[in-house]
Amino acid sequence: MKEAKYDVVGIGNAIVDIIARCDEAFLSNHGMEKGFMQLIDASQADVLYEGMGSATEQSGGSVANSCAGIASFGGKCGFIGRVAVDQFGKVFAHDIRAIGVDYDTPASDVGLPTARCLVLVTDDGERTMNTFLGASTELVESDIDAKLIASAQVTYLEGYLFDRPEAKAAFHQAAKLAREAGGKVALSLSDAFCVDRHREDFLALVRGGVDILFANETEITSLYEMNNFDDAAGAVRAEAEIAVLTRSEEGAVIISGNETIQVPAVRVEKVVDATGAGDLYAAGFLYGLTSGKPLEVCGKLGALAASEIISHIGARPEADLKKLASAKGLLE
Amino acid sequence: MKEAKYDVVGIGNAIVDIIARCDEAFLSNHGMEKGFMQLIDASQADVLYEGMGSATEQSGGSVANSCAGIASFGGKCGFIGRVAVDQFGKVFAHDIRAIGVDYDTPASDVGLPTARCLVLVTDDGERTMNTFLGASTELVESDIDAKLIASAQVTYLEGYLFDRPEAKAAFHQAAKLAREAGGKVALSLSDAFCVDRHREDFLALVRGGVDILFANETEITSLYEMNNFDDAAGAVRAEAEIAVLTRSEEGAVIISGNETIQVPAVRVEKVVDATGAGDLYAAGFLYGLTSGKPLEVCGKLGALAASEIISHIGARPEADLKKLASAKGLLE
């Protein structure tokens, strides 16, 4: 990869997570599909919050979580995403900067409040998400800092951004800028329902310019409308330079040209909260890739970061991932 | 005790905790005394927050934490304390109501934002607190709902309230209302520096009408300006009907008339975060007392609740304290 000031510049939703535990009945009573994300409006958010138990607030957002993870590994990251001038906006900006990510998107002082995601965690550790996008939807093309993108090895784009028609233009512009500057473009498919909503757009992107694709099993089978993981893996092999397909406790499969690399998951004693597992897998992988590691090591770094994040509440690392990886002999 | 609709009505600061880990050097570099609380203004809060690492937000406030604990035991509680109309205010109101506490103090729509406490947790689990009181200082006498106080067995007052001259009047009024209605008055000394700032006021209260006093070792020795725990314990015996003196891992001493009851601490594998230990001790004790338990059982309920809270980040219970106490045979 090219020499660059930044390892990764991420573009995504800037969200504060509001995390509470609940039982399975609560999910079904509120019409949620366990393990998935749905978009809600402000009044739905209020009603749902009213019904939730006591909660904890933590910064989140899929690609923002990945950037925080890369910074925790010691990688150099920038993030683009919009908050409002409010308390949650301050929290988001503080947390991402405090972990070492450069973040300079101006906060909106008019319009919607900072995005929040009501995260419900069931006893099995699975998380179900309800996102009010708020100020995140106010990201505009002029926020896409061309110089920042040009100075990154990888520009990492959040699939969830496709849920905002206004952001698609910014998204395409960023991908174009990255390629023109000789950088790579990475994309996370984010969520199977999100893939379902934007299948044609995603397929066009994968075929037309995404270098590194992240997806879990339900997302990749949804993308190709196949019932079977192996078939979907075969389909993506022909289209993406590198595809990183995660399968929870079954580990991940990395596909690149003729190579197929199986990376086992790192076992944890108990899955406390699965929020951020995919985001942190991507963090470890991208940190490895931009540090010039072989794909198998990239996968192991991803598995390690994912195992840390699911061992506690919240989607931002509590441990120093660089130390953790060094202790495991993954960095020299 | 009298029959009453509420077991406990608490009056205190309504605060959202912003919790981050730090090393010992960070505390000394910022002029903090480990284990204590200091008041800061809005600009100090901004500077300190800037320097802190990534954080987690959770509802807090000393007596509010106790009320949440009592509700988790199955007790009936009300809480009085003021927030602003902002995101942290919504968080505070949501969390205390979600755990089952009645909370109806109107939020301020002018003036200062909701109070926040920057909590720094060192590797030994000790917490050091920096409080910006914000909207909490706007509590006025008219917020002290006479009917609510009259319908409580115990009115529980937060020593920290004495840091706000405006709140002292409300405080005295509440104590008077409680006594007139045949209820008991409980007081937490809150913090040794707080005691130092308001020693004469606290002594007058203890001598003139507090039925149940909660203090830790540094607070009770500060109150009586004695170097020695036993001397201070002797002094308080003559003045309070019940004194509950907590000594961290050495357990607690309950003093009432001629009785002296030693209650050992409940051991935990690791102290993750000491925030809320005293608040939850008070919760268990007051729940026991208002349920008619003997003082020793009250002390054991306090020790159990404290052990739960120090096993995780944050000062609100994650476990169901009623189930926990039942499993230990403390409730029949």
C-alpha cells in the first residue's frame, strides 16, 4: 500500500449508544428482530426509551467504533461524521478524540439532535439496535475533506450511510477521491436488512470499486440472495479484491483471489454484549492490513479485537489493543 | 416505624456520572485528592473532560443511587432533585424511573445544564470525583413536596446538598416536615472535605434531629476532628439514634444506644470501581430498616449491595438486589 499520513479514514454515522438489558419478550413485544438494526424516528425513540430499563451511555457508530479500535492498536485514523451541538455530540467528539482519532467534522447548530442508538442486550449477549439518525443525516458533501481522504491508505465506508439518500453522494465522492489518490476503498455491509434495502447499490459498488469488503454471514447471503454461505463466498470471490466474511463463533473466512484463509474466533468465557463485534473485527483487520501484515495475521488481529469487545458492555475497547496483540505475539 | 406509602424519600443532587479510567499521575497532575470529591465550575469541567480518556455515562448522585438501590431491593422510593431540560436530564429521569423510583421534580428550562460528575477510576478501583452541580443548584423550597415527605417512613438527605447555600433551606424544611409527620430523618455525610466545609451545620443537625447517620471512617473522624475511629464512634454514640459507620473492606460498625454491631464486608474478587459503595450500603441498610429487620440484617443487606456495586463500573445496581439478598437468605 501507499505511504500515507493516515492508515484509515472512516466515514460513518456519529452515534451515542444507549444500552440496556432486556428479555426476549421485550423484543417481540416491540416488534424487533433480534440481532438486527432498525431505523426509528424521534417519537419512536421516545416511546421505546420510556419502556426500556436503566441504561448506560457510550459512544458508538459502526465505522467510528472501528476507527477507535484501529487507534487502540496504535494506528493513525481520521473520522468523518456529523453530530449536533448538544451533550451527546460532546460525548461522541470527546470519546473518539480521546482514543486518538482525528475528528473535525463541524457540529450542526441547527436541526436534529445527535444520533442515538437504543441498544437492547439479551441474556445471550446478542444486541438488537434501534437507531435514530438525527444529526448524522446532516452530513453533506462539503464535509468530505478531500485532503484527509487523499492522505489515507484506506477510506472505510459504513453501509448504514446508504440509509440516508443525502449521504450517498458524499459516499460516492469519497470513494472517487480515495481511488484518485491511489488509496483503497473498504466497505462494511453493516446489516442484512440494510443490504436488503440497498442491494443494487451495494452490488454496483462491490463490482465497481470496493477493494475490501466486510460482511457477516447474513449480510453476504442477503447481498447475493443465496441461501448458502459457501455459494455467497464463491460469488464474492469473483468481485472483490479482498472479502472478509465473519461468522461469529465459527470465526472468519478471508477470500482474496484464489486464496481462502480460515481464521478461528478467539474464545471468550462469556459473551456479555455482542455490540461492536463486527466493527472491531474490521478494526483489527484494517490495522493489520495497513501495517503490512499477511492476511492471516490481519484476520487474527480482527478476531482478537472482536473477543475483547464482546467481553464487556459497549462497542469501544476497554483494553489497550496494542498491548493485547503484542502479548499474543501478533505484533513484533 | 410508621406505616407509610413510601419506605424512603431521598433528596439529593441529580447527576449524570461521566466515568473514565486514569493513572495516579493524572490525579496528581490535576490537583485531585484520590478518593474524594471536589466541586468544579463549568470551565474547569470542560478542561478536565478534555484531558480525560474515553468515558461511559451513567446516572449517579449519591442519594439518587441509594434510592435506585432501595427500589432494586423492592422498596418503595421517591426522589427529589433537579435536572435541566437537556439530554443528561432525560437520562437521569429515565434511569431513576426505570428502576421504579417515583421522580417528579420539574426540569429547569432556563439556567444551568444538568449536573455532571467527572469520575476518575484508578487501577485499584478507587474513584475520585469532580462535580459540576449545574441545574442541581436550582432546587428550591417549593420542590420539597410536603405530601411526599409526609408519606415516607424515612426522609434521606444528602450531605453534598450543603455545598449549595440555596438548598440548605430546602434541606431544613424537609427535615422539619418529616419529623412533624412522624417520620425518621437520615443523613449521609457524603465526603470528608464536605464535612470539613460544613462541620458546624452537620454537628447541629446530628445533635438536633437526625435519626440515622451514615458516614465512612474519614467522614466521622472529620466531623468530630478526632484522629481515631474509636473515639469518633464513641462521640457519635451519644448524639445519633443510629450511626452506620462504614470502613471499606473492614466492614461496618452500627452504633445504637448501648449496642455496637460489627458487620463484615462481603468480599469481592476484584474492586472494579468503588463509585457508589457508600450509597449502596445506605440503600441496603435503609431497605432493611424500613422492612423491620434487625440492625445486623440491615448491615448485611448494606454490605451485600455495596459488594455488587463495586464489582462493576458505575454506581447503579446491575443485578436485582432483591434476588441477590434472597439467595443469601437475608430476606424471607
